[in-house]
Amino acid sequence: MPKRSLEHWLSYIETLNPEEIELGLDRIRPVYEKLINSPLAEKIILVGGTNGKGSTVEYLSELLRDKNKRVGTYTSPHLFSFNERIRINGKECSDSSILNSFMTVERARESIPLTYFEFSTLAAIQIFSESELDVVILEVGLGGRLDAVNVVEPDISILTNVELDHQDWLGNNREVIGKEKADIFREGKPAVLAQKNLPKSVFQEAIRKEAVLYTLNTDFGYEIDEIADNWSYFFSKDDKNLTISKINLTNLSVESASAALTTFILLGEEINEDLKIVIEKTNLKGRCEVIKNKFLLDVSHNPAAVENLKRFIRRNFKKRKRI
């Protein structure tokens, strides 16, 4: 067992399972049950979908932190360092914290051949369980039904969208993929649906699980004013009619911000016009990131993400030369 550095550990956990991706909860569940004996936080949020998961996590984290909530976030993959994946109150966990957690997971797994992602997920969960957090937000890695984070029982689930991606693992059409992703819903718990025209399978799965739906353009939504370069948010359900108007458009998606605001409300928080500042200052590295007003960096990796990037370029660089 390596003990020297984070790099050594990361190399080590890559060798535990011969498969880079091997979906399923059979390996992670017994280790999770051995490690975790109490709730990770007062509230747990799962964020699934094809695109927009990272920005939704970031928006929700920033909104909650503005209300002095202690928030843990787990996202993947990372851009520069593994530490980016596990953050508490916006700060990356230290090498020493991660190393201690890795050693705890290693002892608990015994001979179970966890994948890299499963091991990482357990490490994050173990760190959060000892951090006295108000809210933990976990991003699904791949799919939903058989993804490692689905071992956790969420209070609210968010589905950002359903598009074609990872078809070898999830299926060749949106209906099949939607059913996989909707498995993060829970009986009697809110499920926030942040895309128009989701596959029927998502709603069928929600009905089967008896989830409480909050649907874009029905229970919450947004209106974009392209001329004024801003947008407005509305929430209309549970005897509430709430709005935030004239939010400046930024490099992150309006859909992600709307999903985060809706979840923020469902967590019992009040929204007001002051939250515009929080939304407008939120950003995420590698997502429509403008560098020195000259370069645009984006990690788009599927057709839906590329379409979003194209919309951003058209809106923000109308008179700039594109190469």
C-alpha cells in the first residue's frame, strides 16, 4: 500500500480494478455501509444529467454559501488536480485530508476491487461525513442507476438534461438513457427537471418511484431578454410565486442557474433580488471561460455541449473574428 504522496495513491487505486469503467453498486455498497454510520449532512443533493451538472453544483454551492451554509461538493473529472473534485466551502481539500481518507477507504474495502471512481467517491463521502456540513452536493459520474454516488440516499435530486453521450454504457437513444439517469429519484423526495422536452421515460420512472416533480416551464423557469442581455427566473408551486428579474447573462447556462435556484428554494431558503450578485459572479473553469479577453476555453465533449458553446459565442462575440 502506498503511503508517500497523493500521486502514488492515485496510481495505486487505478490498479485495483482492471476496468476503467465498471458500473454497478455491488462493490461500493458494502464498503459504504462499513464506512458511514450517520448522515453525511443535514441535506444531500444528487445532480445527474448529460450536461450542466458541474455548473449546477457550482451555482447551488455559491447560493448556499451566501447564506452561511457549510457545503461539501463532489464533482468529476478534474482539470488540473484531483483535489478539485472534493471541496468544502469552495476550497479544495488538502493532500493530507485526501490521503487520510484514502487510507480509511483502503482498510474498509479489504479485498473488494473498487474502481478509481468508486474509491474516489468513498473518499469524498468519508471526508464529508467528518466535516459537520449543512449540505452535501454530489455529481453523478456516468448515468445514474449504477453510478457510485447513487449509493447515497438524497433529499433532492436534480436532472439537468438528457442527451446522447456514453452510448456504449447507457444506450443508443434518449428514452433508454433517460430511464438510467432518472434512477437517482427517490420516493416522496423532490426531483428537479431542468430541461424542456425530456424523454417520456424520465416521467415514467418518476411516477414509478413516486418522486415529487418540479418541472421546467411548469413549476419554475426563465425568460431571456437577448436585447437587454439579461434574464429573469420564476418559481410557481407549493403556494409560492417567486421571481428574480434582470439577472445579467454570464458564461454559465441559465438552465443550470434555474435548477440551482429551484433547489435552493426547496431547501427552505428565501430568494430575493440580492441573489443576482451571487449568480452573476459564479463561474467555472473550462466552461465558456474567457482568458485575457482573447482566448475562449471550453470542455464541450458532446453535440449538446457544443450547441451551448455556439450560442455563447454568438451572444458574446458577435463582432469578433472566429478561428
